Amino acid sequence: MSTIPFIPFDEGNALLDWIGLTDALAAGHSMPRAEIADTFLYRGKDTLLNRAAWIDGLGIAVKSATIFPENPAKGTPMVNGGLNLYADGNGLLEAIVDFHLVTKWKTAGDSLLAARRLARPDSENILIVGAGNQGRALHAAYSAAFPQARFTVWNRTRANADAMAQELSDLTVADDLEEAVRKADIVTSATMSTTPLIKGDWLQAGQHIDLIGAYRPDMREVDDKALLRARVFVDSFDTTLGHIGEIEIPLSAGTITRDHLIADYYGLDRFTRRSDDEITLFKNGGGAHLDLMTSRYILDRWKTRA
């Protein structure tokens, strides 16, 4: 009987690269559209997400994630869970992949795929809003595609931003979020905010805005004006519409209409910047199909390791 591999974080992390992953995500969206099923359970601030995806020719992935915002104060990680990867041909379990490895690369890679198509190639000033683990992954991802960039981080708690800046030598800390947004070419935001942090009045011509943090119906990181000023793209209509406040709240209120959302990744050829002056905005909603594509990329790299 063959041994089913468990791919741990450190060993898997050393094998991967951001450009290779975004190419794999693009290729995955050229395959038949994923069948996905998401369930969300809530207890106060706590969330259980169960996400499953099946792509004909790529296989099946099932990921469960628990998000408990009060865990860090108790010395426990906020996000936990696991992912199983199943073979396309016979449904056998092929691998168990470290949850945090998949989440790190899937989430930041999801955003980077959009930025490689929507952000100006000469972008030099990148603002990271949020100094958590995902903020560090975004720094690594954007560094791969924009090697000339200078990075700034803003965080609601200054001490956490200072700690991140001590780890990363090319990162400075911003005290004033409005000023930092106005100066940035790219703004990438990964917070747990339920009220908009980034205002449309602050946005400047030519910017690319990347929104990651909102994953619940009550969460938003930008206000209505930001959405109205930008050309808006999402990673998946299936996982953003009806689920995420960033899109659903303004849709339900009639502030934007469905056709304000230009494309998702199954229309990747529409992810284009029409001019250097327009503002583009991407909503990263995640989704099990992206976990499947990412974990398949991880397993492929694992199999070819020296």
C-alpha cells in the first residue's frame, strides 16, 4: 500500500514560487468550470468555513477552516483547519496538505494573479493594510512580481506594524492611513474590518486596489465611493456574490449593479487595464477551487523535488 504524503509547511514552502503559482492558477481557469460547495457556520465572531471543489481533470479538494478572532489574545492561532486532495480519476486520497501552506499561497497568489494583469507594471509604492500573517505573505508575493517596489505597512495597532517592519528590511510603517493610500500605486488590504477603512475620496488615478480581508456578509474594507470610482473585478462570482459584504451590501442597496462587476477569473482575458489613469479594484474572495488549484500545484512540486 502506497503512503499518502503529508506535505508540511516548511518543506512545501521551500519548493514554491509566486510566478509559477499564478501561472498555475491561470491554467486552472482554462479547464472546465469548478463545481463548488461552501457552507458557513457562525457563532458570534467565530466562523467555520467548509469548502469543497471538483474540477474535471484536476481532482477534488476539501478544506475546513475555523476562524476565531479572539484566539491570538490567548496565544492560539486565529485560523486553523486542514485540506485533503483527492485524485480526479478514482477519487482516492492523494495528499494531505498543511492548511496554512495552502492558505498562504492560495490567498496571496489569488491577489497577485489579478495584480499582474491590472496593476501598472511600473508600480513602485505598495501599501499593505494589515500586519498579520497574510500581510507578510502579500509582501513576498508582490515582491516577486514588482521587484522594484518599496513597501509601506499600516496597521490599526502600531506595535504589530513595527514588528513586521523589523522582520522585513524594505518595509516602512505609516501612521496616517489616508496619506499612505494617496501615495500608493498598489493598495493591498487584509484586515478583519466590518466598517470601511479605505475611502473612495482618497484614491488616485492609476491605482490598483486589492481587497482580501472581508469574507463574511458583515465585512467591508472600502466604502461605496471606492467601488463606484473603480473598474471592479472578482476572483469568482460564485464565491463573492451573496456571501461577502464588500460586494453584497452595495449590490443589495442598489449602489452598484451586477454589471459593475466586469469579470471573474473564468473571463481572465477581460482582466486588462485600459489606461494608466484608471483605478482598478479586485475583490479576493478565495474559494475551494483556488485551494484545489494551489494544492495541486504544491503536490506537483512535491513530486518533482530532488
